Amino acid sequence: MNYIGIPAEWNPFHAGHKSMISTLKKKYPEASFIAAMSGSFVQRGEPAFFDKWTRAKWAITNGIDVVIEFPALCALQSADYFSENQVLLLSAMGCDAIAFGTESLSEEEIYNAVSYIHTNSFKNKFHNELKNGLSYASALTEAFKNHSSYLSKELTKPNNILAFRYADAIYTHKLPLKIITVKRNTENPISATEIRKKISNSTLSNFDKKLISDEVLQCIENGNYLSVERYYDMCLLQSRLFTIDELKTSCLFTEGLENRWHKNTLYPTYTEMLDQIKNKRYLYTRLKRIGASLLFTKRGCRSTFSFHPKPLYARILAANKNKTYLLKKAKIPVITRIPTALKEIDEYASSMLKFDLIATDLQALCMKNIKFRTGKKDYFKSPFIK
């Protein structure tokens, strides 16, 4: 395997990510590593905690060779579409393998799970569970019980289930990609979610600070990170501006969810609003993705996010100067400068790219320190070259 792709968000980059990269480089010393990293917004339905150029730089300085931006239109999707688009983008970059972390599952166990979901036995059980009102993840767990109690249990774990979805996307599209799993440290797991919470609450301990780099700590000290409260207020305001009919027209809502959404915008905070809407079928992350998608949606129009678009270009965020030749393998347009790209790429790619520009501006407005809230950063920020 010469070109290994890594789907990533690095939100933020921490010791667990560094360990994974180190493990891969030791096992495949001759390989080059290309990462597709979510840009200004991440799959959980929020802006990334730190800007995309800073996160890409952290990755390059820790052994990644090229970091490309995973478009916002692809990142703010369900796990199925997210994983499918990650695989398609990395394949288009010429990768011959894709690597990801798991809590427990091996390559063989993941292939076993993927084979089973394409049987009629699984499909019938799975769709019945969805009809009974279960979420996708819960329906998947129930449908696996007859096949393997072990897989049923293990596919409740976030990294395992995402790994499974990457492998299924490879299978579905018949891509010539091998999968590589890296087992996470489950005895002392490092949680990016907990790190973000502690940054927001100013409760990082000395031990926590050892899990992140000095560069991350410098960003925290400078206030160059996301104010979740500012972002939530933005989402609540946008939700209040939409009428029920406009919410329905956006095509972001199903099963009458737009009625509950509109009704609960009266709550004083976005968190309270989502608390009233969520249930066993509509979990927090799904609701947050809807709220994020609304920020990009014009009132009275169908949301572009509802079309589930595929990645159409590779925008370079950072690279090792000795590995820029890797970009020649790309089967899609490679972007380094926005003004030039908007003139050269086709209409559909240009439309997708403009959403990335909006995403960056939305994230910037939500930064903790006012001096980092400047707009149009995509036009004057250059890729980091090591």
C-alpha cells in the first residue's frame, strides 16, 4: 500500500490522533498519507472548534503528508453519507487504502459485518425496526442480533460503526481500496468531546494539557476557538425566522418534524429547544445537523444539503513540500487559490465551494475572541507548506 487515506476531523488534534499516525507510519514506512479533514463544520452538526488551517497544520507537523478539505456539504450529513463521501474523495485522490480507528473490530470482522447487511435477512429485519420508530443506530444493533451478538454489541460503539460504514461504502461502490484498522486505547480513551467541554468551561487540568499540543494551548489562550453559545444563538435565531411552510420547503424535515421544530423555537436557548424535540428516532446529532443546514438555506427554498451531493474537488489546506507530487494522482480538480478556482471549476463544483466559504464565515463569527471573527478568510489564507 503506497497511498493511505485517512478520514478525519481532528477537533481538536490530540495525543490519540498522534498515536494513530505514528502507528501507521511504523507499520507502513514507505507509504504516503493523505487526510480528508472536515473543514469549518463537522459531522456532529457544529462548527469545528478550531479553524481548518490550524488543524491541518497540526496534522502535517505530526506526520500527515497532505490534508485536503472535506466539503461542508458532505460533512453535514448522516454517518452513511459522510462515510460514503469520505471514501469517494480519498479514492479520487488516488489512495489504495483507507485507515481509521476502531474500539475493537478487526478488518476481518468489519468485512463480515458488511457482507451480512447485504442479505435479505438483514434488510427485512432492519427496515422493520426502522418502521417501529428506532433510530438508524438502534435498528442496526437489533438487526445484527440474529447474526452475531458480538457484532450487535460492538456496532454500538462510535468508531466501530463509522469504520463499518467506510467499509460498506467501499463495497457498494466497488472501489479498489483496502481497509486498515488501528485499535484505540480503550483503557484510557482520550475524548475530543471532553476536551472541547473543558476548554469551553475553562476546566482543563494539567493532565488534560498533556494530551494536546502547545499550539492548541496557544489557540486556547488567545481565544482562537469556538464559542458554542454564540453559535447556538445563531441557530436559534435562524430557526425563529423560518415559517412552518419554509421549514417544510427546505426538505430537511420528515414525518412532520418541522411542526415540532417551529413550535419549540419559543424556548430561550437552542439547547432547551433541542431538548424538547429529541426522541429515540431524532437524536441530538441529527437535530444539530438540521439546525446547521438551516444556516446555509434560503427561506422558501429547498436546502442544498437535502440533495446529498458528492465531493467534486480537492482543496489543499496543508502539505509536506516533499510530497506535493501526490496531488498529480487526483482525478478531480485540485484547488489551492479560491479566486482562480471559482473561474476554472464547473458550475456544480463552484456551488459546493461557495458553501465552504459561507461555512468559514459562519464559524469565524462564532469565535471566542473578537479579533478572530474577520470574514472572507478563504480568499487570503494560503495552504500551510512544511
